[in-house]
Amino acid sequence: MNAAISTEAMIYATYPSLVDKLVVVTGGGTGIGAAMVQAFASQGARVFFLDIADDASQALEKSLSDTRHPARFLHCNLLDLPALAETFSNIAKAAGPVDILINNAANDDRHIVQEVSPAYWDERMAVNLRHQFFCAQAVVEGMQTSGNGVILNLGSISWHLAMANLSLYMTAKAGIEGLTRGLARDLGAHGIRVNCIIPGAVRTPRQMTLWHTPEEEAKILVAQLLKQRVEPEDVAAMALFLASDNAAKCTGREYFVDAGWYGA
């Protein structure tokens, strides 16, 4: 098999503790988020996913209509904090307290240092960092009442490698690791676990369209210890484990899914 081609289809482990759990995935309409929505729905969880990509999200929702609990798409612009709060309030009213929050939404647009304006800085922080805190804030009360809960934040390998033209994205993603540890400290006494998943070079449609040319893909494989591309399903597999009771003693840590990527 050509190592640069997709790995074999993922067969997920089964986690009985995820059955009927209420899961919210941000940015769940495409890419890694969509793989997570599919993975949790296949476990029998009650999945709500938030996105602004209506067409892709509606198609995903339709494709999961036959699962134990059909996944539900909610249009939500996470930059609009009042809308974000209202969306989570509506979920709680309809389905009860959130058991598992997956803060996945992000955008890795490239930028040149000299061209960054204060407005662009603020927008990038809002897109990639701010909503993770406020989504967590929105579910904490319900998790405290339940005496347990899981928050999974999505970081990035980018700042660990110091990649080019991503200064703001890397700043936000580094901040997410700090946010993860802070939330884990503050919420652990309530039985809430908070961890950070750090994907490597994942073969999402966006990455393959915009950045991962054949030449770039070859460089990635040379830099990885494992000579296979990371797929969205690989990240989803980690999320399933960390959200399950099998990871009951895992909190405040970072978990890499990067095939051992040690170079840019």
C-alpha cells in the first residue's frame, strides 16, 4: 500500500459508557469534526453538532438518521457569544445537561506578520481560542450538577513545530493547552475531566485542497516516524477513548495523534 494513500477504514473500539451520553461537537460538519460526530453517533450517543457550513452539515445529519439517536445539526456562529449561549441553553432544555463537549472548531488561515492588524488579531483569537472557553463555561453548571463530565479541546501540532505563516493560529493553539490545564484544575473537584487532543497533519478535505500538495505530503511523510497519513478517524478514535470511562483517570494532559511528526 502506498503510505501516502488513506489508511484502512477505521474499526472503532466499542465503549458501552458512551451509550446515551449527550455529546456536543463544535465545527462538526466537516473534517475532523464530522469524523467525531459519526464516531460518537455510532457508539449510541446523543450527538448535537454546531457549524456554519449548512450544506455539509445537513448532509451529515441526513446520513446519520438511522443511528440509535439521530445526530442533530444546529447552525451556530461561535463568534457570536450570545448566540452561542442561546444554542447551549436550547440543547439543555431539549436534551438535558451535556455530558461530553468537544471543542473542535478552528480555522488555520495563513498570514504574514507584517500584514496583521489589531482587528485581524482579535478575529483570529475569537475563531480559534475564545469560543473554547465560553463553550466550556456553558456546560459547566450541568456537569457540576451531574458530578461528572468530559471536555475535550482540540489543539494543534503546528506550534510544537513552529510552522511558517501561522503565528496567530499557533498562539491560539498554544493557549488552548494552557486553557486545558486551567480548566482541569478548576473543574476536577467536580468530577469533570478536561484534556487536549493534538492532531498532526490530518488528511481532511480542506487540508488536501489548500495545503497538502503531493510535494508537501511527501515532506510530511519524511518527517513522520510512521509513514502513513493521519486520518480524521484516527483523531476521532482518540476522542472516543478520552470521553469514555476507560479514561476515567486521564485529565489535564495533551494527547498527540500525529504519527510521530518531528519536523516541519
